[in-house]
Amino acid sequence: MDDKLPDLCDSHPEAVQWIPLQWQNYGAHCCFEGRVRTVRCYHDNSKVKAMLATPGEGQVLVVDGSGAMDRALLGDLIAQSAVDNGWAGVVIVGPVRDAATLATLPIGIKALGVCPIKTQKRDQGDVDVALALNGVSVRAGDYLYADQNGVIVCAEPLVS
């Protein structure tokens, strides 16, 4: 699936939306895809942890952390839970931590950067809500495709 995004964008220009953020790859899989689930949270990854502890069935969790870079929304233990539960990937508008360990896990992880500080646990956040990521709407049930060229979303699954 390497460099699949340019072909998908060329084949389906009206269907795809590119999320204009400069992602960093942290998981062992830089290329991944799946149906979207969403979490919106700020300085609290309780909902991220809870969601990734459920059966993922090849889905991708998109986390809107408001771009705040001072608390990591994903670390090695939660990422391992995602692997154990069959998630294809996690995309985080915010930072991760335990980057060296994340790089060894067989999952796609894209985030804006790293931060060694964990979040508070207040069980706050919203699950499966519509997100607006840098002007792009992302909804639970959408399809997400990610590779080294970035992240795209669309309403229906695509075939290249």
C-alpha cells in the first residue's frame, strides 16, 4: 500500500479530502486504512483508552486533541491495547509518548509530535462525534487512508 494516496486522489478527486496537517509516523505500519471512529478530548485520554480497549475490527481511531502539544494522548500501553484489540491505526491531532516502543508495534500511528507528559484522567471527551480537522470534516463511519503522503478521508471505501 506504499504511496497509495496519490493514486486514490487521482482516481477519486471529488470523493477524497486531504487533511492538511504534517503528520509524523510512530507505529511500525506507516500505511494503513479503515473505517473511522472518533474521539474529541483535551488533556484527557480516558476516552481514547476506553475506545482502544474495545474490538477494533480493522478500524482507525481519529483523535482530536485540539492540537495541544503539552500532553501525550497515546503511549505504549494504550497502543498495545489497540494492537491486541485489532485496530488498524490511530491518528492524533496532538502528541504521543513512548515513541521508541510505538515504533515496534504492528499498528499505524500518526500524530503531530511527541511529549513525555501524560494526561489527566477525568473521563472527559466525546466519542463518535463529527470532527473538524484543519477545515476537513471527519465523521464516525467515514473511511480513512494513510501513508507517507498524509491522511485522506472519504464517505465510502475506495479502490485504487
